[in-house]
Amino acid sequence: MKKVEAVIRPFKLEDVKLALVNAGIVGMTVSEVRGFGRQKGQVERYRGSEFTVEFLQKLKIEVVVSDDSVDAVLQAIAQAAKTGEIGDGKIFVSSVESVLRIRTGETDGEAL
């Protein structure tokens, strides 16, 4: 099993959600996060003054999938989240040792 974490632009959430549902993913966790990468924030203007916003609003989507679904999930997220501009985000994949569904006690693949 793999955990896929994607940091995306907030306005791309609906597109990514639809792409994941179409790829057969039925559950996900979405968190509001703040951060910066190569873009190093952005310059904003407020009442004639300029200031730099270093931590930009992003969303983090987390899904846990079987090993054979990883490529489809990566492709779905990447296509749906892409604008072609700096700051589109990143996708991270890590291994998951075990999963337990609390309600039923099912484990691993059955719990997904």
C-alpha cells in the first residue's frame, strides 16, 4: 500500500476530486496548509503598500491506495492540478505498513 500526498492550489480541489473519483478512489483527506517552494511567496499590495506573503495557502490531499493503483492516482492528480504556472504543487508517495478500519476491525487491503 502507498500513501499519496498532493499539495495543490485551492481552486483545483474540485478538479482533482473528480479525477480521483473517476480513477476509482473513494476516500481522501483534505487539509488546509500553508507553505512555499521555489516561488518563495508573492508580493501583494494593500492600500498602496507592498508586502511579501511568504507562506501561500495550499491544500494537501492524502489518499492511501493499493500498489497497483499508484500510477493511475499520480496521473489523475497531476493532470487535474496542473496550470502550467509556478506553484502548481508537488506529489509525494510513501509506503504504508498497515491500515486498520476502526469500525469493523478490517486490516490492510480490506480496510481500504
